[in-house]
Amino acid sequence: MWAKRPDVAEHVVTFSAEAVGERLDKLIADKLTDLSRTQIQRLIDDGFVKVDGLAITKPATRLNGPSEVQVRVPPPAPTSHRAEDIALDIVFENDDLIVINKPAGMVVHPAAGHWDGTLVNAVLGHAPDLVGVGEEQRPGIVHRLDKDTSGLILVAKNDVAHRDLQSQFKSRTVDKRYTALLDGHPATPTGRIEAGIGRDPRNRKRMSVMPGTRGREAVTEFREITRYQDHSLVEAHPLTGRTHQLRLHFAYLGCPIAGDTVYGRRKPTLRLKRQFLHAARLSLTLPGTERRMTFEAPLPPDLEAALKLVASDPPLE
């Protein structure tokens, strides 16, 4: 028997015969939209989910009949990460969230090899009350940017805002626009890339475009802003948020992001110390309101300098 605790939220979900054969983690994620599928998988792994009174510990378990599912959500454990006095470029802040212009070179959350100097360490120094918001290892973090991608990133300041923002990302109502400089030119000035992404089976540190249905759905729209002799400046609009999605999708088109040493060309076309990718604009609805806001971050100096070099060649019509 589960012991009743006032600080543990309990949800009871009933599934009809139509759910027979479906994965348990997916079914729960579709019903409890405030929780991410990753959170639900962890709850199942940790024994916080029961089906018809029996504890289930495998997220891939499939229902074999109409079922009553109990989901318990314990309070988040306090993070062990250290607050650090690191300057942040804060674009907007209220009681619910912080919008930060992240510099290139800053890791979002602590992990092996990067325990200090991360965005999480900096945010905890700025807002200590973030401890316990969201996931233990990523307090306040709603989405992420690669270490060497600059630009706008959201941090939730309380659990209600964290769930609200996660729900907006899941429903694809958060609009993210990136500025990227490509090596070469896309075949059309506008386009939509639909190519699933998964872990590269030959190199687990990389991601890869996967054939057929093997990868997770990944969709990117883009429009060309300026076409130069050897490069294209584009605005990219990812409709999904897969790891390395934009870098992979443009490489898949044959015009990788300039400066990308992982998925780009072996011989660099520009002297860049990182990929030319910047999260330039972000639109969302402020949690708990109906107010839609758009935030912008200008290109940082290193990318501005690279673009001026490229622009010294006349644009193509």
C-alpha cells in the first residue's frame, strides 16, 4: 500500500478498451498534459504508477484491457547545484519566468565535465528560490540550447509557470525563430524539412537523421533572408525541439550551418569558433494570462563580424 502524504499529488486516470495495446507512458502523457513524457517515464521507473492496483515499472508496458491508472507525483527533490555569481543578460523577468540571452560557450545545465559555470548555476545565484522548480538536475529549465548556440532561453520561476510553459511547448504555441548562416544554398528560398531524428548508432555522442519511422518526429520550416556567393542567411522555425535539430536538418539539405564542426563541412568556409546559430526571437503567452509577448536578441559580436565578412561579397539576386 502507498502511504498517504499531503505533499504528494495523486492522479487517477481511467482508460477504456480503445487504449488496449497502447504504451502506458504515452497514454498518461496524453491525459496529464502538465507532465512531460520524460517525467512520466521516470515516475514509472521509480514505482509511482499503478495499473489496477499493481505497481508498473516499465514505461513501455501496454494495457491489456480497460484499466484504472494511479499516478503519484512527489515533490521535486532540492537540487545540489551550487549558486554562482555570474552575470546574466536578462531580457525580461516577472514573478513567473526569466527570459535570458544566453552567450555562446555557456552550458545550460550541469553535467559530466561541466559542473560549474552553467546557466543553472548563474540562475540559482540570481534567483535562489528556483531550487525545487521542475526537474532536480535542471531547476527552472523549460527547454535548452546547445553550448555553442547563443540566444533566448526561458527559465520558469515556480512550478505552475514551469508546467504552463511546458504545456505551451508541447502544444507548439511557443514560436522560436533562429538566425543561421548556411554553407551553400538551399534549393528553394522557403521550405519545410520533415526528417526524423535519433541517436546515431555508430556514435552515441551524435544525433542522426533516421530513415522511415525509426527517428522521433522533427519538423523545421525556413526562409532565406539573403543569398550570398557561397552562403545563405536564413530564418529557421523549428516546430519540434529535437537535440541538434536545426544543425542536422540543414546538413541533411546539403547546406550545413557554417562553423558546425560536428555536422558541417570538413573544410571550414569561415573562421568561426562555433556554429553560426542564434536564437533570435521567441514568442509565448505569459503563464497565467492571455498576454502574448515576443522577445528578441540581436546577433552577438562574433556572428556580426562573420556576417560582415560574408556580406563583403555582393548578394545574389
